Amino acid sequence: MTDNDSLSVRQKRAVVALLQSTSIKEAASVAGIGEKTMYRYLNDDAFRAELHAQQDAALAAAAAALAGMMGDALAVLRDTLQDDDASDSVKVRAAQIIVDERRMIELVALARDVRQLEEGHADG
């Protein structure tokens, strides 16, 4: 997270509103500011840095929660594949989900590689 002391109370409120809204217009309304003001904030480097830090934190928390449920989800898929009463289409869908999880493994590896590159860039 960044040092957001340089942001005004309204800017901090705007960051929170952006995280919770589906559009800039909605976020501006939630934050109690005009849409033009929101766009002006979005052009500010410190504001954008704080927004990105908050987004990263939210994504990390969501990823951690999903990771915590992964074992249970995989067990359900395994049980579905082994269930004699499950239809073939349900079993095929469970198999597809399992195969598609390779994407998650690739994303984890990619995130690790990016982090290593960033750490190397920060050191150099």
C-alpha cells in the first residue's frame, strides 16, 4: 500500500467509491463529487498509485480466499467424476473445470515471474 497521507479526505473517499462501483459516474456519485472531479483525480499520480495499491490488496484478498476454498472445490469435482449416479454431461463439465484449472497454475507462475522481475528491477 502507498503512503496516502498526500490525498485529501475527498480523494480517499473517491478511491473507496471506485473500488465499490461499477462505473466512474457511479463512483463519483457515491463519493459525493462531480464526474469531472473524479477524472481529474484519476489523472493525479498519487491518487492513481493509491487506487492501484487498494485494487492490488483487494485482488490479493480475493485470491487468498479462493485458494482457501480450492481443496474443497477440487474434492467436489473429484467426487462428481467418481459418482456413478452423475450424468455424463455433469462428469464432462467437472472434467473441463479441472482441465481449465491449468490456467490458474499458469497465472500463478506468471505472477511469480512478474514479482521476481519487479524485485530485480527494484534492486537494480
